[in-house]
Amino acid sequence: MYNLSGKVAIVTGAAGEHGIGRAIANRLAQEGADVVITDIANDPYRHDPARWEGASAVVREIEEKGRSSLCVLVDVSDANQVDDMVRQVLDRFGGVDILVNNAGARPGPDRVPVVEMEEAAWDEVQNVNLKGTFLCCRAVSRHMIDRGKGGKIINMSSTSGKHGRALYAAYCASKFGVRGFTQSLALELAPHRINVNAICPGSVDTERVGYILEATSSEDISAESWRTSEHRQAFIQERARNIPLGRMAQPLDIAKLAAFLASSQSDYLTGLSINIDGGAEMD
């Protein structure tokens, strides 16, 4: 549908088996792009190493589509690691055309009332979700400007970056911040033909569901148990009842929008924060 042949993309947070990052990386490769994937670990969830090989499996999937790929393990909240990651990509591919900032902090100690939240929990969310987006954008934007060929930057916000939610204060603050940062960066980079937009998913059926349930439930049960239990299915069904299109989003739904924003079809769009939630939030 979109022609990304000859393009090089970086997708952060892409090593999870059921994650948005993996879906986006594969969709961009399907459209013809060479794709660099990054994550903080080869398998950030480590549920079943015998079944899921992590980032190496995503690289293989991309290469099986006839595209080139590279995995770089990086902490996106560390400026030196981010700059080194970009250097590795430039050494291998010579340029970057598309950046997708998908890496996100794992739900956990931050999902409590503000009066109970530890400073470290707040900092972890901001460092990954907001600072990590800034650092990756800064490094790639410098290259895109110097190269002079334009580019596409896609930041992952959330519908929780448009409306506050109890027990989600740190997460909401980070995702509101991503939206504001996206608008400011879009204005700065427009003269360089670099489009900057944000995707705002609602609930998505990924590994994170188990961690959200573990963090917000009063029951003493692990994220791994949540991931495979009837509680998880009940959670998905409950969310679906409040979604006009009748189901929770799948990672592929987000990937389809990312592919559009990465393509020339979105050349006249910048500074947007686009909901993708089945109609749950209409604004």
C-alpha cells in the first residue's frame, strides 16, 4: 500500500513478542523499509525463552521479508547510549528516514495514588516515556537536518495523554508531555521537511496488560499469571464493552497507522496526536 523502498527506519521498544514495536517493525519492512529495532534487552519480558527469542526473532522476521535489519540494545533514557545507537545505524545504513519512538516504561510502582507514589517510580516513567523520546528525537533530528532529505518522526503518546486517569498520574503526565513535545518539534522541523506526529492508542492487547493488572489489582498475583489467566480475558472483554467498534486494539492496528505516517501519503500532516481506540475517545 505504501512504498517505503530505500528507506531506513528505527523502531524503539520492539523486542516484545506481542508488542506494538514488533508489529510496527514488521509492517514497515513489509512496505519496503530496512528496519533497525532497539530495546533495553533482547527479551524485555522473558516469559518463555524457549518459545520467544526476543529481538533476534524480530530481526529474522524482517530479513525474511527481504529487508535488512539490525538490533541495538539501548536504554533510551541514556543520552550516550542513544547517540551511540544512532552512530551504529549510520555506520550500517548511511542514513535514517523514519524514527518511531515506541519504547515505554513498564507499568508497576507508578500505578498508585500520587500521595503514595515514590519519587523513583515517577522518575522511571518520565525518563523512559518522555526523556527517551526527547533524546531519540534530538539525535535523529540532527542527522535528518544535516542530511537535508526530510524525514518522518512518530512518537507514541496515548489517549491517557489527553485525559487524566486516577492511578495513572505519572503515565498521563509523560504522555501529555509527549504530545506537547511533538507539537513543538513539528514546528521546529517543518522548514526541514521533517514531519512529526504522535499516535495515541487506547487499550491495546500486548504484554503490558498483565503488568497493568498486576499493578492495579488488589489480588496477589503475578503479571505472568495475569497474562494467561481468565482475569486477563475478563479485562479485555470489559474494555471492549466500552469501545464503539466492539473490541480492544491489536498491535497491528497501531502498525497500520504508523506505516501511513511513515509514508509520503502523510506529507502534509504534522504536529498531530491521532487517537486510535475504536471510537472510545472522540476529540
